[in-house]
Amino acid sequence: MRTLIPIGGNIDKKEPLALIEFVKRAGGRKAKIIIFPQASSLKDTGKKYTALFNTLGAGSVESLEFSKRAEVNQPRFLESIRKASGVFICGGNQMRIPILISGTPIEQELIKAYQRGCVISGTSAGAAVLSKTMIAYGKSGSTPREGIAQFFPGIGFTDKFIFDQHFRQRDRLGRLIYAISICPGALGVGVDENTAAIIENESSITVAGSGAVTIVDGNQITATDAADIQNQNPIAVSNLIVHVLTHGCVYHGSTNKVSIPKKQSLS
């Protein structure tokens, strides 16, 4: 089972449903979790998440601390990835992650870990880098506009999705629609704060958390003028499919159908 868990940021540490799901799927008390804190500018980010995952019952937790490409390929780091059952990438500035590890053995080991079944998760910037095409910068707004988002390569665990985070809180619908209008073969996944999209085998998506996951499907697009618009003017796109899913809802990629369960309290 290949599992990706992008989280929309701003996790409620008192009731971290997204992190609870991550720890459980990584093995619970048998989980071996490694943390990548490099996207954060705060020196104690790795220590804080280590303490949090220990509180949530993870078997072992290690934060891989490095800040320069010259420090990346230490044998002990590579060995930790090989043994890990869960990898967690912290939030901050998503550009820091590919700048540090792109093209290195540590990136290769991360991809191998995902392929063998290690659960990969990231919050905020850590969610953005999970896909091959990453939204690196952009502007807010519900209307898609030319240039509303700029794209860079992420780590590339998958090429089937483009992730966005802090989604409703920062009004990012327009930039995700723009992304899918120009990359209609990918599925747009916009994740609200304190919410996770649990993606299994690059197909089904289960929502966990207090917010929503917005799925933007461009496979049925019949027309768009995205290639012709300039100067940040609005673009047109027709036959776009959008789903807004909350806790417990499941998107079935094999059929493009959605299961919405009877409403349940999160408390």
C-alpha cells in the first residue's frame, strides 16, 4: 500500500486528527518515524514534532537535522530512511526542500521508501512538495487568472496530483483551478487547515480533520483559453468538476465517484 497524507497546515495540537491518522497508518507503537524540518526557519521545529509524535504513541521518532546540501548524504540519514515506516515533512517555505535534496541520494531513498509502503506525510509546505509539479508561489482569489500561480518541481512522490494547502483559509481556489486548467491530466487537491487528504495507491482519497478537501478534476474539460490569456487577466474553463469533501468522505479515483457518510461528530 502506497500512502500519501498531505495536511493543510495549522494543525490543532490538542486534537490533531491528521497526525493521529498518520501515526496509526505508519504502525502506531511500532512506527519508525523520521522528520524533515528543513522547510521551517525555526530551529526547534524538529524537536517539537518529535515530542508531539512521541505523545501520540509512535514507536520511535528521529528528526534529520541538516541545512546545507553538503550535509545531506550522510550514511546515517540514508539508513534512517531505509528503516522508516513513516516520513513527515514540516511546514515553512516549500522551496527549501527541493533546493536541499533534489537530485541527491536522500531524494532517491525517499522515493524508494514510498514505493515500498512507507507512509509519507507533510503539512503546509511539506504537503506542497509531495507532488512532481509543485505550486511554489501564488496569489489568493477564487477566480483563476493567468500567472496566479508559479510552479516548480517537488520531490515527486506522485505525478497524479497537484496539492495546495491553507486552502479555504487563504482563498486559493483560483490558483488550483488555474493549475489544473494548464495540467488537466493531474487532479487538484486543495487541503484546508487542520485537515488531511489520505491518498492510498494514488487513487482513493479519504478526508480526516475539521475542515474540507476540495478536489478539482480537469479530465472532462471541454475548452479553456488558459494558453491565450496574458497580464494576469481571468481565464475561462468549461466542464471542470469540483468536489468539496469533509471528514469521513471518500473520493474513489477508479470511478471518479464520491462517498459521503452520514454526518458524525468529531468530538
